[in-house]
Amino acid sequence: MHLDAIPRLSLGFLPTPLEAMDRLGGELGIELRVKRDDFTGFGGGGNKVRKLEYLMADAVSRGVKVVITTGGHQSNHARMTAAAARKFGMKPILVLRGNSPAVMQGNLLLDHLLGAEIDFLDPDAYFGEVGPRMQKHADEALARGETPYIIPLGGASALGAMGYVSAVRELSEQYAAAGQAAPDLIVTPVGSGGTLAGLLIGCAMFWPDTKVAGIAVSGSAVPFSERIAVMANAGAELIGFDRRFAPSDLRIETGYVGEAYAVPSPDGNEAIVRVARSEGVFLDPVYTGKAMAGLIDCVKRGSIAQGSRVVFIHCGGSPALFPHAELLTRDRVN
Ligand SMILES: Cc1ncc(COP(=O)(O)O)c(C=O)c1O
């Protein structure tokens, strides 16, 4: 089956802008562009909108009434999924890692405004309980006669990855329209890995000379490269693309997580401030700040060569800045 034959519902404000980061790129000695997927728009925007165009098409075709997904406390994926569920008249249920907070800030505030049912799981119990808990919500929906649809963490599936296969096609069209050769490298944050899986397939299809580097923002029980190669292979198979990926084909930098997933890191925070003050662009403390810190360090260490032509995927996430207002304003002078 061809990419265009996979059912897709339009959600995003696409194509998203491709912007030069000349000041930061000049300081680093590379040609740096940013793909503004924080401006996919729908439901506050972010990378998951592209995945949801495919996942929601599948859900709608199955007559789904209840959409269930999971993520961290400040999950951008959960917020966008809740918005997409509402758009198609479905009820969103979010199983989130974290206890019920005193104040609903950032993405939690938006989840609340969307009327999502939120099931908070204690962080220590989360990994053991999340699967059965989502299944329990699905079973309860079925018992009410409502078709449920479980979207995995981060929308990370072969179908969801199609969003970033399409994104590479979109990028290649933007470069072609500007009369520019393909970039050397695409850099993206890696959480659940669906974005990276899609970028790998997309580059193999549309930009065969362009490499992809993922910057991990969390740990992973199964090594990232193994898990993501499986997803990329399933995605390639879905569209009849005759290419398979081995874990050794993947470049994933794992040194930039900091203390833990979703705990802001000093280098990530520095990157947030640097990009805001050099480019007027807001990153976030969970994903894109850490990923940009990784990109900057790779350039410093020479594993991204001077003069490289690099596209950074801005996957969104700025709502998660607000719960960290205190931390991020410690340098204030008045
Ligand atoms: C802002 C942002 N960046 C990056 C990612 C990671 O994307 P993926 O889960 O596809 O690896 C996410 C996932 O939730 C995200 O919200």
C-alpha cells in the first residue's frame, strides 16, 4: 500500500514553517533550520498532531466512542489526543503517570478544559499498572456499548509513525521549492520513538542522503535502537516500502536525559534560554530543550561536523514551561 492510500484525517495546520536559525547556527558554525512542528496548531500543536491524523482516521472508521491513552503528568501527547477525541465527538480518558496535583497547570489545565477523564497513577506503580488500567477503561466502555480505542504511549505505532514519513515528504517539498539541496542531518527529540521511526522511513524514501539523529529524553527498558527499528520496519511494511532497518542503522544520543525523564536539566534549561534569546523561539523543559542541548554538545564535540546543514524538529511542548516557572526564573534580577 502506498503512503497516500493510508486513511488520514486532516488535523494539522500543514505545512508547518521551516525557519532559519541564523544567529544560533552562526554561533555554532552550522547551517541550522528549525521545522516548526510546534505550529501544527490543532489542540495547541506539537508533533503528535501528525500521528493523530492517521490514528484518528483509524478510530473514526471503527466507530470509536472512547479514546484512551497514557503519558507523563505533563504529556503533550495526552493533551493533543484529548483534543482530537473531542473534535470527533469521542470521550478522552487519560491515564497519567503522577499523583493528582493541587493545581492543574500547563498541559493538565488544557486536559481539564477538554473535559478529559484523568486517571492519575502513582509514579512508582505506573509501569506495572498502566497496561491493565487502560484495558480496564476499555472494558468498561465496551460494557456500556461504546467502542474503545487505546492509543499507546506517545502514539508510538507503525500507523502513528506515518505522520513523520509524511513530514519528511513535506520538508523535501519545502527544500525543493526553495531550490535547496537536502540537509545533511535531521535532529529530533526521542521519547516513545514514533517520530524518529517515521523520520527514518521518510528519509529512506524521500531524502536518501540525509541522516537522522535522535536525542533521547528518557531511559528505555528495551534499548531505543532495537525498539525503534522494529517500529520503523513495521511502518515500512505497512506502506509496502522495501527497506528494513537494523538497530545499528540508528543514531541515538543518550547522554542528555539529565536526572530523569521530565525532570528539567541544567543544560536543557540553558538551551531553552539560549534559543529564546537568540531566535525568539520557545523550547520546552522535557523534550526540545534537552534535544537542543544535545545538538549543541554534539557540535561542540565534533560529532556533528562544522558546516553541516541541520534541521531541528521542534516537536512542541511549550505548555510544560509553565509548571516550571519558578525554576526557570531563578536568574531574574527584579
Ligand atoms: C514536545 C515533544 N517532543 C518530542 C516528543 C517525543 O516524540 P516521540 O514520542 O515520538 O519520540 C514528544 C512526545 O510526547 C513531545 O511531546
